[in-house]
Amino acid sequence: MNTQATLPSALNFAQLINAIRQVNDELTAQASRAVNTSLTLRNWLIGFYVEEYERQGVDRAEYGDKLMDKVAESLTRHGVSRCDRREIYRYRQFYITYPQIVEAVTPQLQQLVGAAVLPGNNPISGNAEQHIVEATPQCQIGGQSLISKLSFTHFVELLNLEDATQRTFYEIECIQGNWSVRELKRQIHSFYYQRCGLSLDKKKLSELTHQDAEKTATALPVRDPYVFEFLGLSPQEVMGESHLEDQLITQIEAFLLELGHGFCFEARQKRILIGDEHYFIDLVFYHRILKCHVLIELKLAEFSHENIGQLNTYVSWYKKNMLLEGDNPPIGILLCTHKKHSLVEYALAGMDNQLFVSKYQLELPKREEIERFLAEKLKESGVADE
């Protein structure tokens, strides 16, 4: 028996490249769907176990109102990602809101988790079908269709909608339009559902909406915090905007530590949560002389007010959420590079103490010193000669 693969017909070079590209695109899309489906099912099953334990757990009374805290603490200690208290509540809500996802729990997965969670065959509650369907009576899209078309990050946005009809509307529109998460958020915040209800020409409104909508990319979305943590990746592995930026950040980190002016390294690609959005700060130091955090952002572009606004947001967040007793307000340093040009700008979070401002000007590297360092590194990389 000949098992060697053969080409369907003779190919020219253009057809060869096109065939390889199509195979790559299709299998990349399959990988993306597989990862997102696995993550979605994992979170749904976590919600299932937590909800059913709350109802039927034999030792549930021992934990009282601290149950979610204890679950989060224990799972985090065991290395289970994205399982803080807030997420545990979200998974529980996800299970209750989307009971139809039970359709996607395969027999193989049932064996893996050690429990059959199909309706009517639940070892914990014994009657899961009645319980979960009653929780959300308006289930209009099948569970298999939902998890094959929507990522868990889509579901996070949908869970914020309390009205079941409105939620179903966005599910349908999102699936039909292959919307990205950002597009789904944009449409929700622009009241597309309400505008559609008031529109006299709903078909036309729908056409215009989908015409300009941002689509979901087929490539594996490793930048999604849920996905990369689920895959066991670190922010450093997935968040660099380019090889050059990664090199510069590494050099800047070493440069500041080498100066010996009190910099203590804390984090790289530090993730922070503002509202429901995750952001990543390139470098975070603590300055033991100034007694404050120093946040550094590198942009491979010319200076813009948008960049300094972003840095100011990070600095303000740190001031509100990370300031401890005895700390001074944080400082932000924005590094902008554009070929031969480099620029350093500082951002301060509400500093009105001129004595402290004068002190940081003495303790931190001078603008000229950092700009000279950036220029040298850009020249070494060859970018400055472009």
C-alpha cells in the first residue's frame, strides 16, 4: 500500500505558493478555534463545578461567604491560571447564562474530568438539565455553534448584558459578521441593539454596520490575556511589538540598573487591569531613593500626545492602586524613537511638591543621557541609517 502523499495535479510555482498558503491559513484557523474552544469549555466547567458545589457540596457550610476566596486561593496555588475571585464569579455566571454549552462537552472530555456532565446525568446535582435551563429560558443558539464561533473574550463582553434578548441579538450579529471583540464592544457601546429597534430600515442599518465592522483574525490570538495564560505563556513571550523593541527594552533595563541611581527592577510587560481592558507596561522599577515607582514605555515612533496620554493613564493607575504608605507618587518615562531622532518625556501623577520634582530631576538620568543611549543603540541596530 502506497501511503506517500501525492499532488492532485502538476503545479506551477504560483499554484504551489497558493496551495501552501491555503493549508497554512486553514490549519492556523483550526488551531485558533481549538485553543479558544478548549479555553471556553474549561471556564464553563469551572463554573459548573463551583455552582453545583455551592448547591450540593457536602462541606459547603465550612466556607460560608469565603468560598470564592478559598477556591481562588487554592487554584492559584496549584498553578491554575485566571482563577482569581473575580474570574471564579465570572465562570459561574458563564455556566448559568449559557447552559446550552453542555452540548459541546464531548464523551472524551467527560472521561478526562472524571464526571459526566450531560443533562440528566450529573453526579453532583442529579438533575442539571432542569436546573440550568430554568436559569436561562431563552437559549436560541446551540452551544456547539457558540463556542466554535465566539472566543471566551467575546463571552466576557456578552455576560455584561443582563437582558437575554439583547444578548442573543449580539450573539447572532457577532457570529454572522465574524466580529472581533473590539468590534463587539464598539457596537454594544454605540447602542446598536437599541438603534436597530428604533430603525425604520433595519436591513439597511445592518448592512451599513457589517460593512465597516472589524473582523476576527484567523491567526492565533496569543495577545489575549485569557489565551496566553491558558497556554502557559508569559507576557514577555507574546507582548513585544517587534524584535527591535524587545532588544531596546532589554538594553534599557540593563542601562538603568547599571547607572546605580537606586533603580530596583520589578517587572517587564507588567499587566494592569483598567475597567475591563488589560494593558501592559514595558518596564516597572522602584526607586529606593525617591521612594516611588518608575514606569517606562518605549514607542518605536515619533512623539505623540496619545503616547504621553497613555503613559499618564498608567502613572495615575499606579498612584491609585499601587501606592503604599511612605511612597511618593509614581513617575513615568516615555521613550520615543524615530530613525535618527529620539525623545524622552516624563509624566507625573499629580505632583505639586516642587521639592520632590527637583529631587527626581537630580536622581533620575538626564534626558540627554537617555537620548544619547537610545541613539547609540539605534545606530548599532542599523535603524538610524535608514
